[in-house]
Amino acid sequence: MAAPRTPNTARKALGRLSLPERTFVADALRTETVGGVLLLVATVTALIWANVPALHHSYEAVSHFHFGPSALGLNLSVTHWAADGLLAVFFFVAGIELKRELVAGDLRDPRAAVLPVVAALCGMAVPALVYTLTNLTGHGSTQGWAVPTATDIAFALAVLAVIGTSLPSALRAFLLTLAVVDDLFAILIIAIFFTERINFAALGGAVAGLAVFWLLLRKGVRGWYVYVPLAVVVWALMYNSGVHATIAGVAMGLMLRCTTREGEEHSPGEHIEHVVRPLSAGLAVPLFALFSAGVAVSGGALADVFTEPETLGVVLGLVVGKTVGIFGGTWLTARFTHAELSEDLEWADIFAVASLAGIGFTVSLLIGELAFAGDALLTDEVKAAVLTGSLIAALCATVLLKIRNARYRGLCEDEERDEDRDGIPDVYEQDDPAYHLRMADIFERKAAEHRRIAAEKAAAARHGVAEVPGRAGEEDGRPA
């Protein structure tokens, strides 16, 4: 006799978030969306400033203006300050995000983490492979293999805001987690592959500064006037060590505590992220874009993007590599872990998000500058390729997302519905008896009101019928 079959208990992939996670993701993405719009404005401003003949000279003059203490090795250009200084703030926030995901978010559970981590890794490996193959075939330089590996979450969210679509929270969280893992590996790529020389004395000083930073945190020392000067010293030492200075930012972000203790509503890491994220998204990243995206744009330059192997590799890596890598990694992970996609989503949704992740702007521009630091012309061409590839990816994602927009709108309305008006969406209270009692009371009050209205209407109708015979012989209010 055959054994009875066990019910199918396959794990759901990209299911509904927990309420605290959904709240955190919504708050984080709201700030990133505003920052993304500012990023778009900064990019357009940079392109106009750099390409209008009457303004081009001033753009070059401002970009290459140097300031800072020479004795400390910090007499840098404005462009350099934006890339090494302001982006350290961006990577500081990325470090906090990563720490929070590891200890309190989706990456805490290995079973839940495997999907976005594998998808992000495939979404970096495939673009690098596409770039490398393109350049080996076209006899180009393979130095820029890492340029198309990055995803810009702020730019992607700005595209969502501009086209007027709203992804369900599960897809937004998936996109955010992808970007967090993406940032982590981008940091490792910068640290490992773009460090040519090391000043061990300065590096030792930076490590010592980080140790002091960690000890002060563990002792519970408070006050921005303690940590900000120390962070600046650590950053300066890291810069002079030869290791990219943004590494200091992510290291300090990873040191913050992101779990709550008794009596705390938010952890220190979440509180600091809440304070610093607007500075990162609203100032640091847009200013970096302003002084990095100003490349010459002409018909010939755009044609070169599709003919030179280095630039073509970047475009194909972002548009094709990112989409195929993320979608393929997600599908393979679900296939081999026997996870089923949430019943609210379809694989077309994953493909659309994968194409949206092909918008690789901020970190791609930074890696492009590092990869081709000795060739100013090729650096500008690669930047133009990043802009072109990101634009094509945004257009493809727009078409794919618009096709499913009605479905997304319905899912978002379901997620937001709060009929009992207790501040918690109804979908999170389906297992709470108190919720159903509140809803029963609401419907009973509505039913009683409708019965009252029905009774009044019926009484009015009867009264009207009774009066008709008495007025039958009257004309214009007078006896006939």
C-alpha cells in the first residue's frame, strides 16, 4: 500500500513582508525616491552645463578647482571631493543598511536571504561577463569589467516616481535588498581591484581610528561632536592610505548597532540612518552626479558608444547582463530550492524589476573613473555609456512595468486598505479575532443605518401615496 502523500508546503518566494519590515522599507524608499528625483535634476543640469558652449568653460573651471590642506594630502579638486568625500556619506548609509539587513532584516534568515543574494551576485557576474566577452571579441580593454555591475536604487526609484507606477512592497523590498548586496560587493571590488598602492602607516592610523570609533560605540558614548571629527580623521587617513576613502564610510556604518534593546523604539543604527539618509540622498549623491555626469554629448559621441568595445560592453552589460543575471539567478534559486513565487506575482514582474536594476548610475560612474583613471577621453566615453545604458534600461523597464501597472495598483490598494482605521493595514490582521470583531461592529452599525434610512424612505413613500387621492381634483393648488 502506498504511503499517503504529504501536502505541498513549498516555501513562498517574494511573499508579503512583515509589518515592521514593510514600514522600514516604505520609509527608506520614500527618502530614496526624493533623492532620486534630485539625482535626475542634477544629471540633467550637469549635461546642460557641460554641453552649452557658453557654459562649458565654467563647468570645467568649477570641476577642476582645487581646495583643501596640502600638508595633509587633501588639496583636491571639486570632482575629487565629490567622489571621495561625499560618496563616503553614501557608503556610510549603505553600511548601516547592510548591517540592519544582516541582523534584523531579510538577510538575517538564510532561507530568505538566499534569493536576493544569489540574484544580486548573478546580476553582477553576468554583466561583468558580457562586458569581458564584448571587449575580448572587439579587442578592447577589459579594465572596465566592473562598471556595469552596479545598481542605483535612487535612480531606479526616481524612474518609478516619474512614470507613475507603484510596485507592491515585496518587489520594492526585493529591489532594495538587491541594491544593498550590490553595494556591498561594489565596495569589495573597489577595495580589492582599484587599490594600486598602500601607505601602511596611514592605513594603520585609519584602522586605529576605526577601533576607537567601535570602542566609543560599545561604551555608549553619545554626541555628534565626538563622532563627526573622528569620522573625518578616519576618512582622511583612509584616503592617504591608498585604499578608496569610501571604505571608511561603510566600515563605520557596519559598526553601528542595528538591534533594539529594552526600552528602545529604534536602534542607534536606524536612528542615525534616519538622520543621515536625507543628507546622502538629497545632497551627497546629487552633487557627485553634478560633477561626474557632465560629459560631452553629440551625435558622434553617441554613435561611438555603440561602436567602441569598452562603451558597448558597458551598455550591453547594464541592459542585457543585469536583466538576464537577476532574472536567471532568481529563477534558478526558486527552481533548486523548490520555492514557489507568491501567488500575487508572476515571473514577468521579476523580469521587469531585473530590467529596472539595469539602471547603474552612481557607483558605475565611480568605478568608471577608477578603471580608466589614466585616460580622460575613455573615462568620459565610459560615463556616456553608463548614462546611455541606464536610459535604455529605464525605458525598457517603463514599458514592462506599465503593462502590469493596473495589477500593481490593485495590489498596493489591498496592502494599504485599513477599513477599521486602527493604523494597521487589514491584510496584517486577518488572524486577529479582535480585528474581525471590530469589522463586525462596523458592519452592524452600517446595517443599522441602512435599515433606518430604508424605514424612513418606506414611510415617506406610504405618506405620499396616502395624500394623492386628496389632491386628485385640484389644479394649480385650487379646487377644480
